[in-house]
Amino acid sequence: MTRVRRAAVLCVLLAVGSGLGAAAATTLRMSLPPVLEALPIVFAEAWGMFDDQGLSVDLVGISDNQERSTALITSNLDGVMSDVTSAVLDYLTSRSVVVVASAASTPQTGALRLGLVSHAGFGPADIDGLLATSQKVSVTYRTDEEYLLDQFSAANGSPQAWLSRYAYFGDTLQLAVWFGAKTLPVAVLPEPYCSYIAALVQPSGAPMQVIVLSDFSEFAAPPRVILFREEFVDRHPGDVATFLRVYDAAVERMNATPRDEIINVGIDVVIGLFFQGADKTLIQQQTLDAMSIPRFERPVPLSEEVFDSVTEWMAHKGYLNEPLTFGQFTDFGFLP
């Protein structure tokens, strides 16, 4: 499969170079989850980097994980950024998607990528307090966040916590909103939501008191992955290669851009990804100041070791009801 697709890319490049096969421009319809690893893509679109390479990209805002997956496998999207667990489920549901790259980031010193958080005075104050209560932990369902929470629970003597202690959500933004409103005592949230909520000033004038019970740093967090519908890959291999090349260049540019410029110049980009529909005039400056921009990693192949670990966990949880091999749903031949 990889050799065929690489040959297809070569044919496209030869046709363009010879003046043959000049087809109408393709619009790539893509949706991104509200995670930091998606920032290079939205900034690349805002900076015109895709347009400069002749690729039209339409970013479709969908915060609900299941809705995003449904849009992908029903051909309403051409590609998405996803977590590994969701990508595996999308493949098993449709047999029509392929993972073409992984996308990762490294938090700045003292910053988070993912946090198990609670509210002071409402949720537990530490891990012992969490284990001693029956309060539920809110987490997105059948995701890498749940995979990490299960590892945390097992490491703290509660390997079956998911049977009674988890409250499941399908929408990361909804989970963040509910936790920020102090209707949930404990939640697993990615950045920048943890820092954003912690910096919110309440009507009383005092900031939220958010406690980080765990940053999951003792566990190996899977990267995000980029996947496309196989039909799109087969019909537009050159566009897939261009997309990944621009993403790679955007990562380099993001890492070289000062944090203040990313936050202030890109405020519309940041709000559009993480806080859909929010009025930017109502965003408090201290919440922007609290956002830590990680160092982004170049797109690379997904590790087979990560794949094996996640799918083994999925099988144990009953999320994977048939065998799946690494080569069945990956093709890294388009990476720059």
C-alpha cells in the first residue's frame, strides 16, 4: 500500500512538472480537537502557509469527539487530528481511514500537557483525598485521556475505578465548561483549559483555586495523530504530502515565534480553536497570560510501541473487539 501511494505522489509531481494533469484546486476539509498540538495547523492556515503551497484548507470547528469521527467516516470531512484511541475506533468502524503522521508537543518547564484537577473546597485536596472519597472523575470517553486515567488509577491501587468512579463526556470543551462552572469536582483536562480555569477571576474577585492532583508525567502520554479518509489519500496524494510539509514548516515557525506574538497576534486563532463562539473582548488578560505554549515536535511516524500499548488497553476494556495490526491503518510515506 505504501509503495503504491508513493508512486502516486511521484506521478502527480511529474504531471505538474510537465504541465500535464492540471486539475482544479482541491479544498481539504479538516477538523481539529481543542488541543495544543493542533495550533501549528490553525496558525499555518491563518498565516496563509497552505495557500502559498496551492492547498486550500477549510478548518471545520467540531468540539465533540463522536461528531468529529462521524463527520470523517461519512465523508463530510477529509481529515482530522485525533488521539490514538479515537483513530483506532474510526478505523474499525469504517475501514476507510489511514493514519499518516503523529503530532506531539513538549510542555515548557513547570507547565502541563494534561492534568487531573479539582477545585479547592469542592473537590479533593490531594490524591489520598481522591482515593478516600466516592467523588467521580470526569473524563472524555474512549480516548487517550481515559487510557492515562486508567494507568493512574491502577498505579494508585484502584484498577477497577472505571466501573464506578468515572463520569464520561464526549466533548472536551463541554467538560471544561462544566468543570469551570464548579459543577464537577474532579476532571481530566488538557491544556490550556487547566491554566485557563485556574486564572479565571470569580464574581467575588478571587481567582479560581484549582488543584493539580496529577500531571500524568509518570506515564507515557501518546501523541496526537493525523488521519485522512483513504479515498482522499488515493485521489489526492500530492495534497496529503503538501499538508504534512506545511505542518512541518509551521511547527518550525511556531517554535521560533515569541510566545507573546502567538498569544496576542493569534488571539482569534487561539479562541477559535479552544473557545468556539466566545467573545474575545470578554477573555480576561490574566487567562491569556496563564497560557503556556509548548515546544512542538515535527510530524513523524506513530510509534508501534505506543500503538501496541493503546490497543492492548482497548482490548482489555472491551473497546477493541477484533484484531488490528499496526500496518493496517498507517501509511507514513507522505511525511517530509
